[in-house]
Amino acid sequence: MKIVTTIAVLALLTASAPAFAQSDEPPVSLRPFFMLSEQSFRASKSFDAVFGETSQAAWGGGVQVAFWQSRIYGQVDAWRFFTSGGELVGQRVFVSGGQAFPLNIPLRAKITPFEVLGGYRFTNVLRGIVPYVGGGFTSYHYTEQSDFAVSTENVDVTHSGFVFQGGAEFRVWRWVALAGEAQFAHVPGVLGNGGASLEFGSTSSAERDLGGWAGRFVVLVGR
């Protein structure tokens, strides 16, 4: 989370443009956005054993539609990891007695998410700062391949789940706003079939969950 937090703090401290009142918001506002995030996976044992870390930086974007004096919003977005081709690269492991033993067999995994959310913006709380909360649905397409694996050992599945978010938006210019937010995704049933999911998934619901917590820094364009 340190990367996203540092970027967000620096951006807010250096913003010198005045904030604008919310009363002149148009009836409907279309706002594309770009985001940087760091995802911390709930399946921490599996990701640590296979990929050597439990979180990954990511980037993405989407479109938000705000209406009813910008109080209600809906959005769609997608993201990918800051790795070559969006892939996580690790190795297969063997688990015995809750302990993982590396097999030195390369493994590659990719997560392709798509999110649809809606929420409420508290426009009259603080001038220039707009807190918001929201939630919705997400779909994760997860693929996993490893060297020397037969077709039944590779993974190619898509599962749905839900997502919640909360944050605060700060307008730095008439058409540009910055936001910092936290998001939690719950996507069960993806892991637990071998590979990155390991045997940990048989005893822990968290190890079967491909979701987790994410901190995000967002740049929005529009009113």
C-alpha cells in the first residue's frame, strides 16, 4: 500500500488550484478515470508460497456517471497488474502438513477483473472534499499455466463476487479531481483446484478467495 499512499498524499499536498462548489454540477456528468492501486490478496499463504509476495501493484481505468446533483454515481472499471503482460510469475509448490516446498517449476497466472458499482457521494459535508461509499459486482477471469503441466493441471475459470468501496474526492481544478479510496472484493471459489491455490484452500475459506483489500489513487476528468 506504500506506493499508492505516497502518491495520493503528494498529489493532495501539491494541489494548488481552488476547489469549486458543488451547486453548479450538471444533471448528469460523465467522468472517465484512471487509477493506480495495490491489491492485498486474502489467499496470503498461497500467494506467498507461489509468488513470494501477498500483494501486487496494478493500474486500470473506467467510466463513472454521476447524477441527481452528483450525489448518485454508477461506474464500470477494469484493471491489470504492473507486470509483463499482466502476469504473475512464480513456481509450483508441494504442500505437506501445512508447509509449502518449492518445486522450481515456473508458473504463470493472470487475473482479468471487471467491476460494476454504484454508490452515494456526500456532496454537502466539506467544501472541496466529497466522501463516498459504494458497492457492486465483480467478475474475475483467472488463468494459470505451468511448465510440464497437463491440460487438467492448468486453470482457466471465471467467478463472480461482490465489491465494496469507500473514499474521498478532492477537486483540484474545474475538470479534474483526485480521490483516495479503499476497496474490498470477495470472489470465492476461484482457488482450490491446485497450482497457486495449493492445499491451503481445503481448510481455509480465505485461501479459496481471489479477492482482498486494495488501496487506490484515482484521477477523474469531468464535473
